[in-house]
Amino acid sequence: MSAVDPDEVRSVPFLIAYHLRVKSESLRRRCRTSRSVVSMALVLVDLIALVATVADNHGPVRFVFGVILGLVVPGWSIVGLLKLGNAALEFSLSVGVSLALMMVAAQILITLNAWHLSGLEIVTSLVCLPSLLLQSRDFWQSNHSR
């Protein structure tokens, strides 16, 4: 049998717990930073789509940003606030919620005989912008604190 120092035995669980806590804090910080970067990118998508729509610009730029706006932005403005911590789950829920919201909004507008795609795009951009700006505030705080 080997002689084991009792202080070493007690310190091992403490070191493991400390290491796991440091890793979990680092992981939380990384998730918060990546979530704010995604939110900031979606703010830019939202603003570019809004400007292209208001300027009545037609072409591939408006099409691409309009599709990204419809597929991701409304869902992320809701799901991103939940901070689920799983990127694949957050992305898939964002797309699903966006598609559901856009279909319901389009169906309501068609039923009311008020269908106007540009109007829907402008309203969607303006409604989602405050949530996206709120979620991207960590991006601004981390860049200005350095």
C-alpha cells in the first residue's frame, strides 16, 4: 500500500470543481459573445433589408436580404431572448418560428385583402429591430470596454 497524503485527497475534488467552474464560466462568456455577434449581424441584415425596401430597390441584394429577414430575423428576435445555450436548437427554432410568423401574417393580410409584400417587410424589420438591438448590446459593451 502506498502512503497517501489526506490533504491531497481532499484537494483533488476541489481542483476538479474549480476547473469545471472556470470552464463553464468561459463557455457562458463565449456563448454570450457569439449570441451578441449573431444578433449584431442580424441587425445589419434587418437594416439593409429595410433600406432596400424603403428605397424601392429591386434586385439580388434585396432578394437575398429579404429572404434572410423572413427566415431568421423574426424567430431570432423571440428565440434569442430565451438564451437556450444550444446553437443548433436556437437556429432551428428561429427558422421555424420565423416561418410560422410570416405565414400567419401573410394569411391575415391576404384574408383582409391588404396584401403588400413591401409593407410586411418594413413592418417586420421595424418590429424586430428593438429586440435585436437589445440582444446585441453585449457586442457593443465588449468592444468599447477594451
